[in-house]
Amino acid sequence: MTERHIIRAGRRDDRDVFEYALLRVVPRVERGECINAGVLVYCRAKGYVGARTHLDEARLLALDPRADVAGVRAALRAVESVCGGGEAAGQAAGDDAGRRFRWLIAPRSTIVQPGPVHTGLTTDPAAETERLLELLVR
């Protein structure tokens, strides 16, 4: 399968395909209520995987006044560490960007869960990560 870009006639396009998923906090899994708390971005062409997180503590506590805020923050930091690679990524340290992204978006039944994967085009995946955080999380 090859990646295809739709380009207007006569226009050179340097954008690359990227994938992203929201990180959702589901404080009480049985209720299914959630808040967005981060975004994961993967761009194969650039070898980029990144995550940016922002936890709105007041919104979380509105869903569950007994939520483990410190635990949620630790889980979100762990996602950012895995994206960064290196020693901070733990067992994923030796994995390439794509493998780390796929591991992070795997469905799980925990308080911090990935949402569905979406795609787009970008010239700068790091800037796209920031843009999506502002647009979808904050």
C-alpha cells in the first residue's frame, strides 16, 4: 500500500501524512464519561512520534471527585516518556517511532485511554502536535 497525496494542479506539496489519537481520561470506566487530556501524533515520513498532555483537574474532579489526580498525571507523563524514546521509554526504548505509537494507541481498559486514530497532512508534525492540543484538549 502506498501513501497518496491529493495536490492541486501546478502546486508542489511538501506535506506528509500523519496519524493522531486523543488521550482520554475515563475516571469511572463503568460510566464511560471522559475528558480529553492529550494528543499522540505519528508521522512515518519524519520518523516522529510525540505526545503533549494537559490535564484539566477541575473537569476531572467534576466527573469523579475521588479521582486519583496524581496517578492520572503520572500515566500522562509516562505516555510522553514513551514517545520521547531513550531510557525514559522503559521497555519501548529500542522500538522505532511507529512501534511506540502503535503500542500507545492499542485499546485498553484503564483510566487513560487512546481514542480512535485520525489522519491528516502536515509539514511539521511537532507543530501539529501543539496545534491539536490547543484545538482538541485545552
